[in-house]
Amino acid sequence: MSSNNHNTIDDGSYCTPRHVAIIMDGNGRWAKNQGKLRISGHKAGVKSVRRAVSFAVSNKLEALTLYAFSSENWSRPVQEVTALMELFVWALDSEVKSLHKHNVRLRIIGDISRFNNRIQERIRRAEELTQQNDGLTLNIAANYGGRWDIIQGVKKLAEQVQEGLLRPDQITEESLAPHLCMQELAPVDLVIRTGGEHRISNFLLWQIAYAEFWFTDVLWPDFDEHVFEGALNAFSLRERRYGGAAPGGA
């Protein structure tokens, strides 16, 4: 185990993160470079998701969280949003049996109430099928926003205060954390963003407080096992301080 924190695993060669989160960016630009419609880029991106999940399973990561659809993505053209929703349903139907076969537990994080009943039912069935699996936990962030996550947690604490179960001065990080997404999982160790951008984009604002960041110009449909391995290798060279001083006081 890492000497700094229990969130990384030392396999004898380098420390492997327990929980990796990926901001999958570049599908539209990839499609444009190919002279294709944007939805073609999203379809190609599904193949990259499959490769990333396979890599995570092979490397025994505990959790992989993928930013599939942010709460801000609703502002995209209606035709693109509709196509994305159809692709989401297709991916749920076509991939869940394979995930189950490989002992992967699928969870959708985000405000799914905005999705239509058909999508919500697909999500429920997929989660139920895989809920007993104890291998990789695959979190798909759909209609997710980091600010939404924190606000919905704060609302739950406010309800407890209103009911007299909690005093305002008892509100702490420890009391809020259980009401946020993925609270039962290891904190995110590594955030990867593809596509050359260097933004968080309202992704897991609470959960990535002490995560390492790794950026690549590779567009998401071109993200493969070699790029993923490069990110893990880079992570292994980081000195994680968690707000403390470096050894020797440097």
C-alpha cells in the first residue's frame, strides 16, 4: 500500500490508483476531422468506453467514473441531444450483459429524473442486473453536475435541520459526504481529460479534492489502452502530499 494514503495500490512496480475518473472530450472534433456528423463521434466514443472498461478490469481498478452527459449538455442542439439519448439507450441494452459477465457493477450517477421513462427503466434494469457484482464499479455520470451533487446533499442536511435531527453547528464535511454521489467508494485518485482542454467542467467537484490530473490532446474516440497506461504510469511518478509537506520539509 502507498505510505501516503490508502487510496492507491502498490503492485510492486508502481502505485495504481483505486478510482479513476475520465472527462471524455473530443467526440465532436473527431467526427469533424473525419468529415462525419457529430453523432458518429459519439458512436466511436462508445468503443473507447468499452476499451477503457476492459483496461480498468484487467488492471484491477476498484472504480472507473466516466463523464458521459453533463447537466449543461442539454443546451446542445435538440437533434444531437436526441441522438445522444438514443445512443445511451442502445449502449445500456447492448453492453450491460457483457459488464455483468465480467463482474462489473454499473451505476448511473446524476439527476436521472429529467430522462424519459424509457431511459429511467433501462437504467433501473441495468443497475439491478449488476448490483451484486463485486469487481469493478463503473459509474456513468449522466445529467450530472458537481454543483448539483453538492446542492442535493446540502438539501438533505437542511431537511434534517428542519426536522430537528441536526443542528447547523453540527454540519461538517463528514456529515455532508454521505449524501453525495459515490460516497461509499474510494475517493477519486486520478482525473483524466482527453481532447486537449484543461478544465474540470463541473465534474465531481467534491470527490476530486485531492485527485491528480492528467491531460492529453488525444480525442476520446482515439483513447485506447496505451493512452490509459500512459496516464497510470504518469500517476505512479506523482508525489501525493494531501496538503502536507514533502518529505524533508521541501
